[in-house]
Amino acid sequence: MWERKLSEVPPEESREDEVKRLADLKMKLEKKIRRLEAELENYRAIMEIVNSTLAEKSFKRIETPIKPPTKLPPTRAPTPTPSPPQPTPPVEYKQIVPLKTSTGTMLANMYISEDAIRVVPVEGIMLNINTPPFQAFLINRVLDPMQARDRESAKTGEITPDEILSHKITQEGDIIRELVIRNYRDDRRLREIKTSLRWTLEKMYEKTTRGTP
């Protein structure tokens, strides 16, 4: 007579444990979905910048050079007298670029000098600093990374600390009155900043006119 050996059977998982396991799985899946949706949104933003750049290439760039003031010849005085103090000359902008929507609505003027960019919304355009994608895209994904790369370059001696990119926002409450970007330094960065600004302001304007935050 032989005996059959029964295999060991693990204890049945309780209903509470199964529910907990499924809830944990659901939480992980939701977190993964949110991360993928955020990544997809970033890719869409980059694609819109590429499309905007391609559209810009098909139009003639509007450039308004600023002529330096004409110097007057000095007048000869019979008795030398000390010259009065001269006021500080205003910043000379080599280019003024209007920033418009794809439908032609004027949003802001972009004043470009040798080492700075000044962006001023036109009268009647109220852009709130909290309206996306100003902070999340223009500041966090365009200007701040440029500044971080400059800081690394300053550490290695490639540039001086005075050449690090910086930006300053002037507000009236939450309304943007002026954005100044200093030390953009090269044409490649200038093009990237200009394209990013145009896209950002247009998206902000669309959200504002639709009444969405």
C-alpha cells in the first residue's frame, strides 16, 4: 500500500489583501498615466514651437533699426567754459520685433539691444503672470535652463559671472508690464527666446480671451 503525498497549498489570499493590492496597483497606474500625459504635453509644446518657427520663416522679418542721434559739431566759444553734465543716453535697440498671434493680433513689442531683450505688452493686452504656460514653459523650461548652463560655464571659466543670463519681470499686481532678459549673448539663443516668447504669449492670450485660468 502506498501513500499519495499532497502538495502544500498556500493559504487563500484574504479579500482585504486583494483589495489593498488592487488599490496599490491602481495608484501606480494613475501616477504613470499622469507622468506620460505631462511628457506628451511637453512634446506638443515643442512641436508648436517648431511649427511657429517654420511659419515665421515664410514671412519677412520686421526689423526697425534705431538710428543713433546725430552729433552736432562743437561751437567755438571765446572763453573756455566747463561743459554742462550730459544726461545718460537711452538704450539703443538694434531691432524692434512685434509679437503677434497667428491671426495678427498685436500682443507685445520685443526690443532687442546688443546684450538685452525687453518685452512690453501693448496697451489693452492684460497678461496674468499665473496664466500658463508663462511660468511652466517660458521660465522653467526655457530661461532657467539657459541660466543654469551659463552658471556651469562661469564655473569652468568659459564666461564671466557678469555674462550669465538673467531675467526680471515687472508686474502691476499679477499683470505683466515688462520682461527684461539680459545676456542672451548669441543669435541662436535670441531666435529660441523670440520663438518661445511668441508662442507663450499667444497661448496666454488665448486662455485669457476664453476666460480659462
